[in-house]
Amino acid sequence: MTVPGAPETGYWYGGDYNPEQWPEEVRREDMALMRRAGVTLATVGVFSWSLLEPEEGRYDFGWLDRVLDDLHANGVRAALATPTASPPPWFGPAYPDALPVTADGVRLTHGSRDTYCVCAPAYAVASRRIARALAARYGRHPALALWHVHNEYGTWCHCDHVARAFRTWLRDRYGALAALNEAWTTAFWSQRYADWDQIQPPRATQYLPNPAHRLDFRRFLSDAMLGHYRAQRDVLRAAAPGVPVTTNFAYGGWVPVDPWTWAEHLDLVAVDHYPDETGLAAAEQTAFAADLARSWAGRRPWLLMEQAAGVTYTAGGRTRPKAAGELTRHSLAHLARGSRGAMFFQWRASRGGAEQWHAGMVPHAGPDSRVFREVCALGGLLPRLAAARDADVATGAAVLWDPECWWALDAPSLPSSGIDYLAAVRQAHRVLWRAGCTVDFAAPVREEGRPLGVSAPLLVVPALYLASDATARALTEYVAAGGTLVAGYLSGVADTFGRVRTGGYPGALRDLLGVRVEEFHPLGPEESVPLAVDAGRPELGAGSDWSERVHLAGAEAVAGYAAGPLAGLPAVTRHRHGAGTAWYVSTRLSDDAFGRLLGLAAPHVAGAPGAGAVPAGVEVVRRHRDGTAWVFVLNHTEAAHRLDVEGLGLRRGARDLVSGAPAEGLRLAAGGVAVLEGRPLA
Ligand code: GLA
């Protein structure tokens, strides 16, 4: 099977390669080390604009010619980047209007990276020009495997170019100013616009901003950046037809990019992932990111474009080396979920520059290091896993993920400052991950009539604050057809403009869930409410963060508030609808309690193949194709474990592609990995 952006066989393996930072002899050593490590792909030129075009319109390609020729001579393909994420020093003085402006009105200057405005005409022209020059020179180079446009789109700007582009975008969206005034509720606080030109980007203002204005600005930024990507993509495609084009998505609340919309414009979805937690939490974050990437890509290939080989930053702002085996487990967690490779930032750790303390596949210590030895071992392992590359990933549940809800719930004017959309989505994923259930993410339905596309029997919907009529209808159809839906608090509340759906929460989902919520009772950081369940049902402990005054309107109570102002009222409900059931959880449950609730709502989750066959902390991902199954087993614990092959859903005779040994009686070392290949039991 040929898929755009994928190597002909096996996996992409390698990282960002920046030989321009090093003397010639280091580059020669790099080639030898890449061969030793089994590198197949190097990402080149991401931040090289100032070397490629040292003066406007004057190019110096000599050094890049040598790099690409060397890579080719050493059997390494190139993901050649357009360098537009870091304009050169001449750019700002020549086009000061193309430097970004913060919400406070400060125009930023050159000195870091990502210092541009995607709406500035001069930046658009310069970006297309360098892309065209690269395509003309390298479009037929034998090393070229992939175009890598830009890097991690996500830069904000509030300048006058942005203001003009924002107004054009709003005109397209609303047609008439009256529609915008209505959608943004501008009657509040004297904000009614009489002319499009009165509308500004959401710059710093005196007190609370208009949430609809902020929300639309993020949507606009996503589209504006997509426009910048597409302009380069079209230039590259025209000059080098047939070479796939991608860009790398970053995860993070600061990124105003909607990957659901972007994915169809990419030949290959690519992501960068840096867990900011440690141990098991880092493994969970990795699974979360990989499941999102696979879901954004739909049925098409995707690629882990960047991760850290060693030292990485934690949420506490400190660097931390990865433990022995961790870079292998993280890489395999991505490959298990369908990534076409495992790539890193960067090949060789820099000596200087702002990221001199960021990991490299070749660390500062050089190749005589445990990191490089593990890099080589992983590079040697990947070809042995090639047979699994195109297999389907078996999933047992879906979680709805909507970046627009994330953006809307990032407003400063919500009923609680403790609302955290990402935390709610991650909890749903984490609880299923711990239950051994691989998760697909589902997109909201943005166009009337489009199906939800969820085939899994369980769909968890955390904090779907903005719910379009189309999404509400699709969720209702999903349940009517037999699905089990578990909706979390703050779902259905507002329309896609962020306007509350009046008459009782959860608004658009009221009928489906069979409840009517009269008011919200947010809880403080130290508060919790005990929950009472009927005898024979699993204990749900206490609710935290949030609670609601829930009235039954067709649903039955599964658990109730047992104290406080809501004592005696339902907290968790279920409502039969058609052939399925819709559950509502009006407070935040602990991970364990949420797991028990999901087990009650969807017993198949607890009974999934693999679940129960391995101890906690051992991750299992199953894939299958043409009657063969591959079971990836990643031991994130510090103890060795014996594998129960039948418990993992394989017939006798399976073997481990990692060790080459029969799978029966296999002992998985502490921190170790196995990829079992065999015939599935059923
Ligand atoms: C991102 C960028 C890289 C590098 C890494 C590490 O993913 O794409 O250029 O900055 O982070 O911080």
C-alpha cells in the first residue's frame, strides 16, 4: 500500500537536523552516527531562513546542497522545511509592519523566533518566495521525501493587518453586521457595531472582554494561519508535484489552530509531543496525544514529527532526563497508534542558542551515552515491527474533543475560574486508558447533516460547552441507534456563538439526557460533596469542582448529592433513548469513581481484550489486519511481568517481534516492551 508521506517500507526514524550549527567534521560524524542509529528521515532547514536568504532576494543554497547530498549518499531521506517560522534579521527593519503586535499594543522585535504576522502582505510575499525558491532547487532532489511547511503554527498578532483580515473573515461568516451584533450580544455594554471598520481584534481592554468576540478571533486566527500554510503548500505542489506536504501541530491551549479543519489540507498529519509530566502520567499524556493525532488524521497516515530523546521540561519548569527505556516506550506508544515513524527534536543537542539545554538523539555527552545507545537500539528494532505498520488500531470507546470548547472555556467570565476543559477531556481518556481501552477522538459536527462518525459503543462527552444543533442531533442519533453516551457537566449549555440556551441546562442536550438543570453550584478548590448511590451500585465517592441543581425530566437518578444545598437531588443520571442510554454526570468524579461509572455504563470497557490480562501500568494496544493481530505491550512499571498470551487475545504460537522469542511464557522486563504477532483468538 502506498500512502502519501510514508516511507515505502518500515518507519520514518530520525529528527530535526541542523548541521549549519556545526563545523564540517561534525557533519561527517553525523552521517556515520545516523547510519549506526538506523536513521531514515532528517528534518532539515526548519529555522534556516537567515542562512538561505541572507539578504532579501539573494540566496545561498550551497550548504543545503551539501547537506541533502550527504543525506542521500547515506540513505537518509529529508523532510525539507520552509523556514518561515523564523524570518531573518533583515526582514523586520525592511517590513516593520509585518512584526507581530501583542494585545497590549507592543510590537515585538526580532530576537527569538516566530516573529511575524501571518496577515501582513510582506510576510506572505516573503514566505511564498522562499518556498518557491526551495521548491525550484530541491523539488526533484532524490533525498526529498516530504515538505515540512513552517513549524508549529500558533503565533498571535493584533495589528492593523490582522484587524482588516478579521473584518473580512467576519463578513464572510456573518454576511450582515446585524447578524454579528446578534451573535455577539453587542447590546450588552454598548458594543453594538454600526460599521465593520469599528471592529478590532480583541486588544487589551478595560475590564472583561466580550467572550463571543474572543472566540471568533481564535477561529479567525486558525483560518488565517491555514491560509498561510495553503499558500505555501500550493507553491510547493506546483513546483514539485507528488511530494507530500505537511506541517507539525503543537498541543497547547495557546495554539489557535483547529486540527479537525486543517487535517484535510495536509497530505500527512504530523504532531510534536512533549509530555510535561513524569512516569505513568507522561505515558498517559503520550497515549492521549497519539490518539488525538490518529483521530485528526481520520483514516489517513500520521507522523510523530517531534519528541524529546532525553532531557525534557516538566510542568515545574525543570529539565528531567527520560528514564532508561522511556524514549522507546513513548515511541512505541505512538507507533502502536498508527504513527508512520518516531521523530525527535533534535538530532544533535545544540551547543548554544535558546534551546541549548533541550535534548538531542546525540546528547552533549556525545555518542558514548545511554541516550544514544537507546536511540541505536530503537533504530535497530523498528524494521522488525514493519509488518504492523498498516494494521488497523482496535479501539473500544470514543471521546468528543472540540478545540472551540477549549477556547470558549478559557474566558475570564465563566461561573468558575476552576473550569479546565483539557483536564476534563484528559480525565475521560486517562480513565479509559487505565481500563485498557484504546480511544478514538470524535469531532463536533460543524456542518448540518454530517454524521458523527463514531462506531464505538461508548462515547464520552466532557464539557461540550458549545453545542451546535447539528452536534446535538448527531449525539441523539448515536444514542437512538444503541450507543452509550456519558456527558459531563457544562455540556450543551451554549450555542456556537457562546450564547446560553435558555430554559434550563444542559440546553441542547436536555431532551437526550432527560434532565433539566436549574442552576450551577461551582465548588471551591477545597470543597467536595458526598454522593449517595443505591445499594448494589458502585460507590462514587464525592464530587468536586462543580455541582448542579438537577431535576429529572425522563431520566432516572443513579447517584445523588448527599449533603449541602443540593442534598437529595440527582448528581448522576441515566436516560434510555431509543436503543441506547444517555448518562449525565453533573459533578467531577475522581478517576477511580469515573472508571467505576464507565464500567457500569459500558461493561465492555472493563471486559475489553487485554484489560485485566496485564497489571496496572502495563499498556496494551491491539492492531489487526488480514487475520493477523499485533499486540503492543509497554511495561511502564518498575517490575517484570509474565504475559498471558491468551488473555491478550492471541492464539498459541504467537511470537514477540522485539525479542524474537515465542510469546508463551514471555517475561516482560521492568520498563520493557513487547510486540506480539499472532492469530487473534476471535
Ligand atoms: C517544538 C519546536 C522545536 C523545538 C521543540 C523543543 O516542538 O517545533 O523547534 O523548539 O519544540 O522545545
